[in-house]
Amino acid sequence: MCPTTTKPVDLTHHFSKISKARRPNALKEYYKYLFTPGMCNFSGGLPHTSIFPFGKLDLSVDRPTKFPTTKEDIGGQNVIPDSDILCYIPRYSGKSVAQKIDLATALQYGSAQGYPPLHSVLRRLVSIQHPSIPYEGGPEVIIDGGSADGLSKVFDLLFNTWDKDLDDIRNREGLLVEEFVYGPPVAHARTKDVNIVPLKMDDEGMLAHGTGSLSDILQSWDHMNGKRPHVLYTIPTGQNPSSGTLSASRRKEVYDVCSMYDVVVVEDDPYWSLYYPSARSYAAQYRAATNNILTGPPTEPSTGYRFLDEMEPSFLNFDRDGRVIRLDSFSKTIAPGCRLGWITASPRVCEQLFRITDDTTQQPSGFVQAIVAQLIGEQCDLGQGPSSWGFDGWVRWLEGLRAAYERRMVKMATVFEQNRFFTTGADKVMMFDFQWPTGGMFIWVEVKVASHPLASTIDHRRLMRALWIHCTQPPYLILTVLGKDFAATEEIAARRGYLFFRFCFAAIDGDLLEAKSKSFTDACRDFWSINSHEKIDQLMREEDGQNPSG
């Protein structure tokens, strides 16, 4: 960590032409006067709050101790009984604007920065979770409608649209991503015809140095392929789909390369709190090797919470230049339907994102912002017991949530670990392999299709497709995502993408997880028993709807 502060660099040369053309909303400039006591508002077209058809909002929410942590008894003896907390949001509140949580303000027009009480909560959250951001003045926060919304705005900020029929190839901008990457950000970048530039990966994630690495790509860039890429996109914790996690030392290496080549780091980190240190010991236990063993996060400076100190540090903690734009979301920690998240970046970047938000979404749902602000803010007791989790409760909820997902991960991975091989007599071949996930919600399985008895006479892509179809049929009924759908380019999809399946251990009921994980290994075992071309052909016909038996 950098002990001193530096001034953030000017990133405006990375802003798109459209973004630079945006100006502040003139009408919103009047809002600051509304905070003057006694000011009569004849300026804005705001509906009167008395016509909102909601008198109050009563919510029953789980206690933050609902899930035991990894350090508590799994049976729940050490867990507070799962009684509800009653959360109350009135129509009106007499508190200051920054603390006021009521329907009158939450349901009214607001600023692009977001609902003031929630904005205050998130600024405090950022200062606690990332206590050593090294640039002068620190970052700003803007609330968005979830990471998809935030990323759309960030890409609008950073990328110009390129037209192959009109524009010089040397003006085409580029986006650096892992060779296997979450698809929607890439799809969004392609709408602007951005050049997608893949980076080699290992068990942690993207490589900073070596052949095909970040430094290699940037140093040897050929400008006849377009501009040297100026934006890097990454999910550094529990990467989707690989579930690898960049160690603190790797993050610093990646950041230093980006600083050297003036690359903006877009850090999309929805799984930051779903980090699984146990993966290290399990990998060593089963494989007597160092698979997925990370160096571990630094312990200084402390966040004040043991659980948060266990997390790998954000790129923000190395951001001496102010070139990191971090996206967080409540989708994995509260619920996807909240459509709520926040962006942390330098004030100048956030200012431009404010303008984009003002011209587009303005702000997320007032109901949702008020509920989340009430839930994790430090609210007073209403005389009927606790009315919120508070920040201590929020951290405890995250710790219990991490433990719940970690137990699921261990269940699925253990089944996979114990059933990776196909044995016939004295012969033993590996059907598939995987790395123990160090974060996130997924297991990334590489099928060793070359070990199948028909691999020498049937195209491997056809065999892989037949295996996928086989898994979807009774008695297995297993649906996975094909690896090719995460390949950064068509070339990677054709060369390697077809070899992988992505499994999510988060979505199905916990009591089914072990049995359905075993269904996959059973499907593989039965598929490796197939030694006739006719059976493979039959599976392919069934997918095409050509099976005469229906």
C-alpha cells in the first residue's frame, strides 16, 4: 500500500466525444437552494408530496445473523434465533436532508448522485472497506441501477463508436479483457465496435507479465490493429466464469502496468465479499499441490472488521493515479431485483458520470434506495426493537452470506473432486478437471474430452456437444453454460472454449446440491462408457429434433 497521497491524474483525454459534450443539467443547479430553511420552491416541476399514495412503509427483514459464519457451529446453536427486524419508513421525517429517510423525499425527483441518506451510507462504506486509497482527496461515489447500468455508463464515458465504413482503423479503440470473460460487458462494447483484446490467464486470472499478458500485449501493440487499448475490464474476485481471484501482489502488478501505459482500470467486483480462503486448504488436501493457493491479503491498514480484512484488496488501494473505476452491486448481497449499486472513482470521473446519469436514468428507484439506506444505515431505535442492521449488522450479514455460499461451493467441488476419473479395470483416465473456486458462485470445469474412447475417431467439438446434450436428458437433467459463450473472441471459442462448462452452485436448493452434482459426474461416467458412433449420432439427432421416437 502507498503511505503517501498523490494528485489524481487527468483522465479527460480518455472520455468519449459524446461524454465531453454533455453539460450539467441547468434545472438541477437550483436544487442547492432548496436546502435553505424557509425557501419557497416555485422553480421545479415537482409534484406535491401529499399526493403520493403511500403513507408509510413497513418491512419485515431477516436478522443479519441468519446464516452462521464459518467460525460458528453449522447447526446454528450459536446463531441468534431467526426472528424478524421490523423496518419502518414514514411519510415524513424531521431529520436533516443527508439523514432523512422518508417517502416524501425518497419518492421525489432527486439528483444523479442518488438518494442523500444512501449516498452518505455508501461513502462511509467505501471509506471503511477501502481505507488506504492513495490519491489526494479520495474518491467520490455515485449510485447506479446495478452494475449493468453502471457499466453501460462507464463505457459511454470511455468509448467512442467506431464505424468500419467511415473511420480509419487506427482510430478504433480497444478493451482489454480476460480470454474467458463475462459476456454482457463485451457485448455492450461491441455495439460501439470496440476492439476486444484478450489476455492470457492462469488460476488467479489475467497475467500481468509473460507471453500474451497485459504488459506483452501493450508493449508489442501494432497500431494497424487500432489504437492501443486504453481500458481494462476485470472481475478480480471470483472471476466469472473461472472463479479465480487475483492476489494482492498480482493486482499491484496489473495496476503498475496500467499506470505505465495510461490504461483505465474498470474493476467490476460483485463477488468481493464472496471470497473463499478455504479453497487453498482443500486444493492442497486433495491434490497435494498449490492449486489456487493465493498469497493472502495484506493485514494493514485494518478496516476495523476481521471479516473485511480477510478480503483481497480492491484495485482502489493501489490507485495512486485515480485511474480505477470500481463497480459494486447489491445484486449478490441483497437481491438482483433491487437493481441498485454504486460506482467509486475519482471526483472528475464521477462528475462526468453524473452528467450521463442526469441525461438518462437520473437515479434508481426511490423505494429501493430508501429501503437499503434504512437497512444498512445507522438508524435510531423506534422504541420497538432494532429498526435496521446498521453497519456492524451489514458486515455480519456479509460474513454469514459468504459462509453459506462457501459451504455450497465445498459440497459441489467435493463431489467433483471425488469423481473426476473414469475407471475400467486397471485403467484410470481423467474425465474433467477444475480449480477450487477462490470466490464467486461458479465452478469452471474443463472436460478432458481427448480421454474419451471415441476421441480418436470423432471431432472433439461434436463429442463435447453430445456430452452437453447427454447431461440434459433423464436421469441426469443437468443444465450448464457452454464455455464458448465466455470466450472473448471467436478464435478462442473455436480453439479452446468448447472444452469448458460453467456450473453455478448458488441457484438451486441446498439439499439438492450434492445429489445433482453427483448427477453430472454420473453423466460423465456413463458418457465415457459409450463406445459406438451410433449413440453419439443419436444424441445429436435428438438435439435437432430428428429423433423418430420423439
